Amino acid sequence: MNLIECMRAFAAVVETGSFTKAGQKLDTSKTLASKKVLALENHLGTRLLNRTTRSLSLTESGRLFHDRCVQVLGDVDELEALMQNQVAEPRGQLSVTAPSTFGEMYIAPLMPKFRERYRDVTLDLSLTDRHVDLVDEGFDVALRIGDLPSSGLIARKLAPAPIHVCATPAYLDSNGRPQQPADLARHQCIIDSNFRNGTSWPFKIDNERISLSVDGALSVNSARAVKTYVLADAGIALCPGYIVGDEIREGSLEPVLTEFNAFDLNVYALYNSKRNLAPKVRVFVDYLVSELAKVSADW
């Protein structure tokens, strides 16, 4: 049994919803796709799919296995592409999308240096807070911050992206320092509407994640504007470390409720899981990993 081929058959069946379509996707027969999935189940000693005459569904074991299976197959494809393209010269247009503020602060400044290193690559950087579709919109790489939904894309971690609850020392001296998340009910909380649930802040209490509703008079869809409000002593806010790292180190902003922080976010580069990964994508992602490592420790 070829384990990788059987895993590919299983992933294709889950993606397409049928053995027939999986066989077509893999350029093989329905019967062979079914045999490979059965061989995988026998190898693992557990059923991965519930089969009826009309439908297929993942078992609990199948759901657990599928996420890691896709990740492993992506890593295998990436490694194979790396070996195949390690001597190829990066060239052509590279289309990249990134969140607006993060892209302006950390990605755009890196582009000239990358261009000097790889003269045959032209760069098209699109800054937007909208989640684009890489395939449909023709992007080679998308930079994302936060939890990632399951997809057929490779996700490579570039850097940590901590979130701080913070305010100015002057505001805290006047209004008190919250000792528990519930204390935020007595504070002006500045809302960043770019967060998925801007008025519901997550915290961890006794190893349990909770969501706490907050309220305030100021709301804005810009992390930079949130920082401006906070620095004006207007309240407490959730602020990305890449936005307020300097101010926290200098003491003009003070983190609070740090022991209850429930955020564990990262910056990722997303790109297509293809056997022939373009050298321009490979060297660009490697470049970002190297350059962001130099600054992310300050976040």
C-alpha cells in the first residue's frame, strides 16, 4: 500500500463528495479510489467515512484525520516542489495581497529589497482587509492574520501576531486598572470593528475561553485609528502588537489583563498547494520569514 496515494484518494473523496468525482480528479477509476480509501481505513484500523447508497460523510475519526491529512499532503507537495525548483531562477509577476495596515507597515517596506535581490520578478501588492480568493482573483500569495479556515491552500507561519488589551497610564490612573475581565464594564472600551466580533472580547479564565461583551462611545474600522484614540486617553482597546509594540516598550501604553489573554494569533502566508510551486513564490515566502523574524520579537 502506498500511504501517500491512499491519503490523496481520501482527501479527494472528502473534497468532491463522491468516489466517482474523486477518481476523475485523480485521473483514475471510481473503483480504485474506493479501494485506496478502504486500504487506508484498514491500515489505520478505523472507519473514516460513513457510506450509504446516496451520500458519504466523515466519521469522528475521519474528521480528525482529514485536517492533518490535508496538512501532511500539502507539506509533501511543498517539499517535492522545493526539491524540483531549488535550482530554478525566480521570474515573472508575483501578485500578493495583505491586510491594509499590516501591509503598509511591514510588507510594502520589504518590497524594494526583495526586488533588488530578484531582478526578474515584478511585484504587484494589493492591500485590503477583504479575504480574497487566491484562485479566482489570480493572487500568488495572501497574507492573513488570525485563525484560518480549512482550505486546500498551504499555510506557512511567518510570525506571531499578539493582541494586547491596553490603555495609557494616564487613563488607568484616572479610571483604575482592571483586575478581572468583568471590570471592563466600568470602562470606556474602544471598538475596532475590523475584528469579527468587535464588541465581544475573548479572555481565558481558569483555562476556559469566554467572550465578554464590552461597550464604548468610540468605534472605528482601523487599528491605527484605535491606537490614536487610546493614546488620547479615550479608553481601553484591543490592539495588535505590531501596531502598539513601540508604545508599550516606551511606556506610553500599558497592557492590562495580560494573565487572561486568550489570543494566540499568527501571521500566515497562504499559497496554492501545487506540485510545481513557482520559485518566485518559494523565495518570497522564505524572504518574509527571514525579514519578519527581525521585527516580530518587538510585538
